[in-house]
Amino acid sequence: MKILFVGPQGCGKGTQAKVIAEKFNIAHISTGDLLRNATGELKKEVDTYMLTGKLVPDELMLRVLKERISQHDCNKGFILDGYPRNITQAHELDKITRIDKVIEIEISDQESVRRLGGRLSCKNCGAVFNENTHTPKRDMQCDNCDAMLIKRADDTKEAILKRLDIYHSETEPILKHYHSVKINGEQPIDQVTKDIIQALK
Ligand SMILES: [Zn+2]
């Protein structure tokens, strides 16, 4: 089974993709991991972009993806999480594989802002908390290592809304292209998982 997980930032698709991939014994391919784990000649090419902070071009991304889905652990299928991000990429993806199911995990803009805007991270140990959903025991202090917690600069309301705009205008059109199934991402995590499993049956 070849599945796409689509949804705005903060919808929990990474978490869900991991759980579902384990349950169905298929590979979980997130875009970030994909680029980090490229090997051989492809890795050299990817690194020339990554190391200078430039965006990896679609054409290279697609070659990396093609190589990745040809690996043994993708024999039974895979979940793609974070790709494609626009309709052009979806058309390109269609040329290298056939997608069976597309799951949209929907949360409102308001909820996305609430979840991402409250994010607090520990610079020392990397732990992540949230002012709204997962508060640290002491104000702005890490539960694990006592270091000060910080808000990331790209988690301001303005930056989040800008990313949501891009999601609505560029990523959402791929949902129509594939006839996706919509899941309510504002439910408890376990219920979201159950709904996804139901949709995949
Ligand atoms: Zn810490």
C-alpha cells in the first residue's frame, strides 16, 4: 500500500505516519529523513544544496525518492509524509509510482497556530514542550535538564500564518488531484489513528 499523508503543520501527520507504518509494516518516508539519508552519488548532490542552505530542486528530490522507494523495506508499500507539496510535484510523483490512498489530516488554522505558537524547546537537550498542550512543570524551564526553554523564531504567529497560506494555496490542490480521505486531526491522537486505520481498510 502506497500512502500519502497530507496536512498543515501541527496536524500530527509525522506522529501518525510513524504509528501507521509500524502497524502495517510498511516504510515511513519523511522528506527530511529522505534527504538526510541519501547515499552515494545522490548524497553528494544533495549535500551541495543542504550544506549551503539552498532548497533541493524537484528533479533531484524525485531521483532521491525513486531510489528510496526501490529499497527492500518498501516492498510492501510506504507512507510519504511531507511530499508532494504542490501539484507539479504530484504530477512528477505519478510518473514514478502509483499512489493508492491519500489521507488528509485536517485541523483548523486556529488550531495549527495554537499548537505551533505554543511550542517551547530546550536548547540544551532538544526536548519540546507546549504552553497550551504540554506545559513544563516549571515556568520556561526544561523538565529533563533544567535549562531555559525558548520559542523558535519561525514559530511566531505571523510566520505560522504565512506557512498556512502556502499550504492552502499550493498543497491543498493535490488533495483534489488524488481524491483524498479526510480525517479530523483535532481529536485525541488515538482516535485519529483509529480513523486512519478505518480509512485504509
Ligand atoms: Zn532540556
